[in-house]
Amino acid sequence: MSNSLFKFDKPAQGSSLSQVSAAKQVVASLGKTLLQDESAGREFEFSDRDFERVRLMILKVAGISLAASKQSMVYSRLARRLRACNHTRFGPYLDHLENSPSSPEWEHFTNALTTNLTSFYREAHHFDLLKKQLQGLSHKSRIEIWCSAASTGEEPYTLAITAMEAFQSLNPPVRILATDIDTKVLEHGRQGVYKMDQVEKIPQDILRRYFLRGKGDNDGLIRVRPELQSIITFRRLNLMDSHWALRPGFDAVFCRNVMIYFEKDVQMAILKRFAPLMNTGGLLYAGHSENFAMARDYFTLKGKTVYSVNDDKAFKGGDANPAGAASRFTGA
């Protein structure tokens, strides 16, 4: 009895290459068939040309470089916008956007295509370092932090908790600017309400000090304390905009796990703009998969994904936003 469940004929000598070629053709044909089957089940036709238009548009407006493998994801997210706008085809929808630069639909388009993966205490070593940094700045009347990819608020609230722990006070001399391109996630952040499973990794003593558990209709939900909300300002800001309307004077900038969506030249342009907004000795906190070695003229690696702004590129104007100032935004 054979030990094998399947038997293969031994290929004739010299035929292996042709068999490999044939196998590749079968796989390619199968992949094409699967894509056709997927397209056939779609509510709206979504051609390769439509996808390429979307890729160019989101790259231009948000700096996001979409991989070719994201075509199905793009369809599912934008199909909702076609329904909302009563469009039956992608072509006219995209035409409307391109012909109307000031259309409110641009905001919905961008919101639909941005990724908002976040959590409390993500990459926890950064918050240990931030606590030490803040304690070293205790002589200042006001310490400024910019969270440039705030998403639904978990990161800026973790920053606020870290500040309160560093100063052992619910009113630390710290103010946090939390920005994001996505207006929907910013509103979620302002509300500061989360499901219990979103805070399950937070130590119980921190939960007791800085969160309020929901009761009755809000059972299963948890809300941040008002003191945390009071030191955070949530505002929309697109890192791709030509003007950020920000005053310089940040002691720390958190820009984590967002640069990976940008091309290298866009990353470099943003890093050059970060530097003069930061005080001498200011720290830039990056994501675990991000490397800013190409910006060594502006930043110097100080630790695990933490960079210090170079003195010759940093802001040198002193306290640009003293205690009591209303906003970190110019003209606000």
C-alpha cells in the first residue's frame, strides 16, 4: 500500500519549465476570475481607472499612498458615499469632487479613506520617557505637546494622564493640541467615551483615577474625567496643507504610525516643518515601524523611535504661547 495519499506522474525530462509556466497561467486566470466574480457582485461598477483616480486624489489631498491591493477596501468605503450622494456610478462622483475643490464632500471622501488604528498606551515606552521629559521641564509655566494624528482620542488622553501622573496634579502646566484630518474621529475624541474592552489594558489604579464608569443606559461604557478633557484641544489639521496656522513652541510632538502612509519626499517635507515649531531640546516621538534617518540634518535619534530636534533647526523665540493664551493656533 502506498504511503502517499496522492500520486504524481514523473515529468518528462525538459518539461518542468513548461509545467511551471502553465501553472502560473492557471493561477493568473484564477485570480482574474475571482476579481471578475467580486466585481459582478458589486452594487456599483468600479473600474481600474476609477481606482487610479481615487489613488491620485487621496495622494494629493492627504498624502496617503494607497497600494494596489487596497482596491476592494476603497470600493467598500466609497460605495457608502455614492449611496449618500445618490450617485449610481463612480465616474460622476469623482468628477464632482475634481470640479468642486470646496465641496463638503471632500471631507467625507477623506474621512472614508483614512485609517484610524489606535489604542490607549500604544507603544508604552514612549509615555515612560515623556513622563521623565515633563518632570525635567517642571520649571516652565506651560509645556506644549502636539499630538498630530489624534484619531479617536486614545493617544492624547494617554498624554494627558501621563502629564497628570508626572506632576501628581489634575491641573498640570501642560496643554495638548490634538489634531487629525478626519473630523468624525475628532468628534469621538472630544466626547471621550469608550467601550470597556478599549480600556482593558489600562491599570486599574489609572482607571479609577481618570475614568468614570457608565451606569444604566451607559452600562458597558467608560468616560474620561473632565479634567483630562480640559487640557486637550481637538482641531482638524491636514499635514498636507501648505499652511498649518500653528504657533511655534512645542516641547514634544507625537507623530506616530502616520508617516508610513506617506511617500519619503512627503515625510521629509513634514519633518522639515516640524523642526522650527519645536523648542530647543524638544522630542519627536515616532511609530515603531518609522525611521527618520533621512532627516538627520533636522533630528537626532535619542532612543527607541524618539528623536531630538537639532538646536540649529529648533525654535528659539522663548515661550510663544504663555500661560493664559487662548489657542495654539494663529488667528484663533
